[in-house]
Amino acid sequence: MSTSNTLRSRVSRETRQLLIAALVALLALWVLARIRFPGQPVNPNPIPSLLSQLSSVPRFANLAGEIAELQSRLANSWLAIPVSAADDTVEDGPRRLPAIRLGNDQAIVLFGRGDQVTNDTDVVAADRVTGLAVVRAESEATPAGIPPWTPQSLDDPRYLMATVSMSGGVSLRPVLVGSLLEVRSPAWPGAIWMVPEGTDLTPSAFVFTTSGEIAGLVVREPIGLAIVPWDIVAAEAGRILSLERTSAVDLRVEVRPLTSALMRATGAMQGVVVAWVDARGPLAKRLAVGDVIESLNSQPILHTRDWEVASSRLRAGDATLRVRRQGKQVDLAVSLPVADVSTADRTLGLGMRDVPGVGTTILRVDPQSAAGLARLQEGDLITLSGNITAPTAAQIGNAFRSARTGEAIMLAITRGRTHLVVGLVK
């Protein structure tokens, strides 16, 4: 038997055909590549060149281009709103929050606690619970129509584009969101999407998909960061615009959570416990410390967040509270007067006790007051008010009442082992 016949017997006919087909395919690919890319120099090894020419460019290589294209497309739809807070320093300069235009003259923005715009009249309407606000934004630019995003699946990881405000305007940055979890919040009229802990999102940022759809607004809830879907944000903006700013009510009541020990003491199974009632407030003669508020206008109150939302959105007029007092359930019908929001926000909002020869200890801080905006805390010791050393509570109150609107009073504060100086703005 010859050598060639022995080799043929070792290599089957099908294997020989497969090898010949592979060689023909490689030759055809090389010829096609030379026709498709005639300007490229001849490569002695055509296989790597073919693979590099036929493979797609990785997606991350185009990410910067996609961001630039999206920014250009949305440039007329957003703007940066300068804001300040009581503890901002001169070195920091004014911070800026991103806002989305509702039209040529209004925009939606989310204020943080204590944030204030330079001119209060620029705020058309605002919600004290969430910080969502509609502000004036006059411009000749016509905002582009941005379609809302409806996710097909909440569990899938995805890149979203989040707004970032700078002195020169608004830009976008990519953020990887591992998943979205649908939850309910008493502060919003529909489901919101919680994001995993550690997700690189900032409250007040608006988020978009890579294709330019608007996903929603980033907020901080008591349980963590969340994205409020855009349709809910737009609905809330419409709601606060429909309300009169002067029809808000300030109940001047503070509550605390109902612990298991307080359940046994009060006989209540749900609600919040009244810890303080302002003697000059609208509920001074109706509520008492120790009452457990179980519902407000038939809306169940399960947690302090429920009370914060329901009470902050009360309007002037009749209201009904269901409370448990000394083990018995009582329904209270009350008539609530109008309180101007802007005036209420400029009240001092402090409960204080004199410390003779030292100053005044803060016992209580109203979050919506001037003291709350200045970020004063329970337990702080005020050792200086203006030019008065070791001021009494009466002296601090008199100084605030005699100040003009917009005027600031300097306070020296001792907080534990830390010494602070703050400006209390009326």
C-alpha cells in the first residue's frame, strides 16, 4: 500500500471537505475585505484584520458621543436654578439645581431642606413635604418635547443619564442602576422606584434613558433614594399649581412615633403621639400632649411620615381628627384658619429654656421655621445673640421679632464639644 493511500485512509472524506470549505471561506472573506476597504494596506496575515474589520465597536467607546448628542437635543428643556442655604459659605458660592421647563416661562425643580432662591417671588408654587416647586424661568428658548419612559422590566440593570448642574448650565453623566423596586410613599400619588443602596444618584437630579426619554426625578425618601416617575412629577406640579399659596395651614403641633411601650400606656395600636401643641396654634384647645392621632380627614396615620404629609397639605376650612385619649377614641371637628406659607416659614420656631449666666438651651425646633432653615438642633446652647452675651429666651425672641424681613441675626452655638456661628434669617 502506498504512502498517499495510507494518508487518505487516515483522513476521512468528510474531514477533507470541511477543511477545503474553511480555506475557501477564509479566501472569500479576504477578497470581500479588500473590496470593502480598498485603501487599507495588504496584511500578510489576513485573519486578524478581517476580525477587527467585521466586529462591532464596543458600546462604551461611543458613550461620550451619545451623551453629547443627548445634551444637545435637550439643551432647551432644562436650566440651572441658583439657590442658597443658611449655612452656605462665601467660598462655596451659589449652588445650582437642575430644573426642567414646563413651558417658556415655568420650570420644575426639587428644593432641598433650607434651599432658597434669590428672589422668593420667583417661586410660583411649592410643596412643603417633598420640596417640589414650580419656578419662573423666562426665556426665549422653546423646550423640546421629551417623551416619558415606561420600563418594560424593573429588574434589569441599565444605564441612566443623570443631570448635573454647573455654573455654565446643565450636563449629563451616566449612572449604572442595578434594578428598580416599585414602592409606595405617602408623599407621592403613585408608585415610585427605589434604587439599590450605593447607586450614584443625587437628590434633585432628573434622569433620562440613553435614547432621550425622561425617567423621572431623584428624591430622598426615609427609606432611601428613589426615582419618582415623570408622569407623577408632572401630576404633582399641576396639583401644587392649582392650590392657592395663602390657603395652607400651620397646625403648630409636633408628634412622635408610637413605640410598643406607648402602645401599652395609651391603648392605641396605631398612630402618632402628640408631644407638643403651640398654645397660640389652631389646635391649642383641642389637642393635648399624650393624645394619639389615628387619622386626619379619614386618612389613616400609621407613621410620623403619614402625619407630616397629611398635616402639611391641609387647607383652610373644616377638618376632622380621630384621636385616642386616655384609652377612648374621640372624633374632633376643627375649623382651620388660613396661614400664609411665606409668613409661617419666617417664624422663629424655637422652644427654649434659660441657663442663667450661660445662655439658652434649645428644647424644640420647628422644621418649617427660621430656626429649622438655619439647621439649629434640640440640645444646642445659644451663647450669643447679636451683641448680647448669654442671652435669655426672651431676648432672642425679641431680637427676632424686631428684625426686618430678610435680616439675619448672628448666633453663637455650642453643640456638644463643637462651637458654631450661624445666621438666623427672618
